[in-house]
Amino acid sequence: MSDAADRIRTLLLRGDNLLKSGRPERLPRAVEAFEQAAEIARDPAVDPAVRQLVERRLEAARLLSA
């Protein structure tokens, strides 16, 4: 697995865990983790399916924090 894929996986797990905590004050940190993953996913070497997954997670987290 590439470094980008490893980093994206770590950031998605972090964001998911922050969301699962159920603590509203952690939502901004979850969004931040997903934003970082989205930035890395913009690399053309990243699978488009992974890029779409990251974007969906980011969009959902932003909706929750709105």
C-alpha cells in the first residue's frame, strides 16, 4: 500500500472515531481529518474510488457540523 493510501486510511479512521464519540465538540476535528484526507486524495495516483469515498465522508461530516 502506498504512503498516500496509508495516510488516507489513518485520517478516515481518526475522523470516524471522532464522529462515533458522539461528542459535538469533536465534530470540527473530524471534519479537519476528512479535509486532510481529501487533500491527499487529490493526488492522481490515488484510486478515484478512494477519492469519492473521502469526499462523501467529508460532505457527511460537514452536514453534521452545520
